[in-house]
Amino acid sequence: MVSYSDKQLIKGNYAIAEASVKAGCECYFGYPITPQTEIGEYLSQRMYDLKRGYVCAESELAAINMVIGAVSTGAKAMTSSSSCAVALMQEALSYACSDELPVVLINVMRAGPGLGYIYPAQGDYFQSVYGGGNGDYKLTVLAPSNVQECIDLTYRAFYLAQKWRNPTMVLADGLLGQMMEPASFGEYPYPEVDNSSWALTGAKGREGRAIYSCARDEDEHNAKIRRLFEKYDLIAKEETTWEEFNTEDADVVLVAFGSMTRNIKAAMKVLRSQGIKAGAFRPVTLSPFPTERLNQLADSVDKFVVVEMNMGQMINDVKLAVNGKSDVKLVNRPVGEWLSVEEIVAGVKNIIGDKTYASV
Amino acid sequence: MEKNYIIAGFGGQGVLFAGKVLANAFMLAGKNVTWYPCYGAEMRGGTVNCEIVVSDDEVSSVHKQDVDCVIALNQLSFDRFISRIKKGGMLICNSSLIEEIRPREDISYIFSPMTDKAVDSGNPKLTNMVSLGVLSNEETALNVEILEKAIDIVLPEERKKLAKSNMEAIMLGIDKLVTA
């Protein structure tokens, strides 16, 4: 007798879309762009059926500002886009951070810079974590590594956005968006956050409210930004998450984010089977970044090898975390075909100098 | 153990559909599985392919250079993917559209006139399902019950009536007597 799994085989984009519905997203605003168009396509029917809000906006700029408008009223809302179009939203993200609005944004990365191309890449790490908007601000950024996590981290994005009143991004990539894997939705696992103290719901029976991105004077402005950064510190303290594998006795630790996580885990196993004490480390939250844990690991780890589908972006944060205690090297390809397990193994061996292990 | 499959053919031959049925079948067989399509400009007019990676553990990566098994539904796919098959791997060919030659000696071949069989069954569009029948002869994890359930999952509600003809095509692929 065959035992059938209760999971369903689903595309990453559809998984994100349905997860947003289950998380209670009341309004979706978006503009199509490969490789994430299925999110808007799916929601165009689903939101209509549920009598929730759906607008195919006239531009990305319009879409993200519609989200700002919707979440200002206390509604859960999101948009989704990709790389060069997320670039168009940067101004609004700076505003949303300053306004402290629970915007949810999905970025299914394609290859850049410029228009780039539709194959996958991880070139938006800087854009997501450091931002292209003006002023001091930080998004919360979550990076899924498989389709199940596309669901889990979309749920978490809605929760964190509400809990901290801070724009939260799910940073996926074309690989995750297009692939199908078995996954299950379960129920939205987080409590609902009370936003009655700030949401703009009409002033009937109470004092009027307004949400401003700017302060009235210099002192107030300084205080506002300091308060924002105290909040970011709290987010870092409470929400930083990562995964690590075989780091206890590791001489070399592979570091990757998003869907590259799978490849470094497989490469780690191959290296272990060849007698090389390899470990793997994967930030789940890119912002806040697990700086402290990497710094601890650097006490016992000789080398960190950062594996990215870009010219080396997260490696900067790894270097800052390691703070000179260990060597940090890069194995990368700018865009396109994901680095294979064999390429990563070869890259690591090249870096550590295979001489040490010549007898293996 | 991890194993990957590529199904490739013309746009319109049902390559992605067959891949989804296969991926669901492996999932139902209790395996971890990832399905990944070629997408974008490649789809318009040229060949289409999708990769299915199956593993007892977590699937490590997709978009692999080497392939364990290729199902080629047309000559272009045969020519394109033969060099990517691992030593000891398998090439399953639709001999209705592919010349029966064996350029490499380090892989095994199965030639089956899939389109002819599909035409005999009354619908040339079912070439893709015949190919899954042929593959299921080689895969212990696959059987008729699992494939039937997988087709039911993949077919949308309004097309459920096609399940029967899809299964018949799979049976034609499974039937080795007809192949000979």
C-alpha cells in the first residue's frame, strides 16, 4: 500500500502567493515582471474570489505607494516584484521605514545590473540589506532556501512587519520562484498584532491622527532616527535567525544565503566524505544579520568561504562579523546557472590549498 | 541517493506537464523532489525542457550540469542533451522522431516509437505520457497506481476527463511487448 504524502507539489511563486492569502493579506498591488509574475497572476483570481483588494498597478512606483496607503489604514498589504523593478521602489521603502509602516515586499531576484535578464541571481543583497533609498533606515529581510520556506518566511514577513511596524522583504530568486517542491501550508502560525493605537481608520470618536515621515525640527528629527535605530537593535536582538551545520569541529565553514544554501550543504557533505572538516552557515534573516554568531565561530574556524551568485556582496557582512579573526574568501558566479556542488567543492579545495589533505 | 532527470522536446509536446506528473509521482512514492523548468525566451518556438531531481534526503541542487536520465522526445533534444548524461546514465528516446543511433558507448539507450504509439491510441498529443510509461519500466519507485494518482493531481478540474486517455498512453509505454 502506498502512503501518500499530505504535501502538495507547488511552485515557489504560487507558494508565496497563497501564503500571503493565509497570512491575511487584504490587498495586493503589483506590476508584472518575470520571474515573479505568477504571484500577481494567482492573486488576481484568488483575491477576487475572496473579495479582497487586487490592483494591477500602472507601475511599480504606483504599486508600492498603494501598499503604503493600504497599510496606513491598518490593512495587511503587499506587493511583489523583481530586481530592476524593486529598484524603482526604493524611495517608497525609505518613506515606509520612516513612517514605520508594515509594508510586505517580495523580491524574486533576476539578474542585473540594469535590465539584466530573467535567469536567477543573487545580486540584490546590497539593494535589500543596505537599500537604495535615502537616509538612515533598515528593512527586515528574510531569505528562503526552498519552497517550504517560501511559505514559512512569507508568514513570518507579515508577522514581523506588523510586530515591528517596519517594512519587511522576502528575498527569493528566480530559481525558487520557478521551481516546484512538495510543501504544506498549515495555518498562519503567528498572533494578530493590534494596530489600533496608530492605524488611520478615520477619527470618529477620537482625536485625529497623521503619519509623517519627517520630524518638525532638528532635535525631534535626531530623536526620531535614534528611536528608529533602537528599534532596529531590538529587532536584531529578538529576530536574528540562522542555521548552521557541522560547525562544532569545522576548520572551514561555507556561508551562503537563499537557495544557494542547499548547494553548500551538499558540498559540505562531499568535503566531509573526503576528510575535510567543513561546516555550513546560512543566515535566514539577512537584515538583521547574524553578526554575533559568526564572530563567535571565527574563534575556532580557520576559513570562511562565502558562496554567492553575485560579485561578492554578503561577503562584506561576513568580513565585518569575523572582524579579521579568520580568513574570508569568495566562490562566486555573477548570474545564471547556480554554482554546482562540484564547483563549490573545487573552489573550497583551491582556497584551503589541497596539500593539507593530499593524503585523503 | 540523488538522481536527476531531464524531459525535453518541442514546445507543445507536453514536456512540462509530463515533468509535473513525474515529480508528483516521485513525491507520492515518498521521495524528496524538485521540479525546475527552463523558462523565458527558450520557450518560444524552440525546445522545452524541465529537470526533476529526486532524493531520499534533502534535494541538494537543481540546474545540474550532469544528468542521470534524459527523456528526449525529439531529435533536437537528443542532440542537445546526450553529452550531458553521466557515464552509466540512460537516454530514453522517442524513436518516432529520433534516429536510432548510439553515439556514446558509456550510456544505455531505450528507443521506443512513442509518437506512433500515441497516434495508434488516437491522440499524438499523448507522446509525453507514453514516455512516462517507458520510464516507469526502469524505475522501481514508479508504478501504475502512483502515476494514476499523479495525473489526477496535475490535471485541473475541468480536464479530469482526460485522465483515462493519459493512463491508456502510459500503459502503451509500459507494454514492452508492443515495443518489441
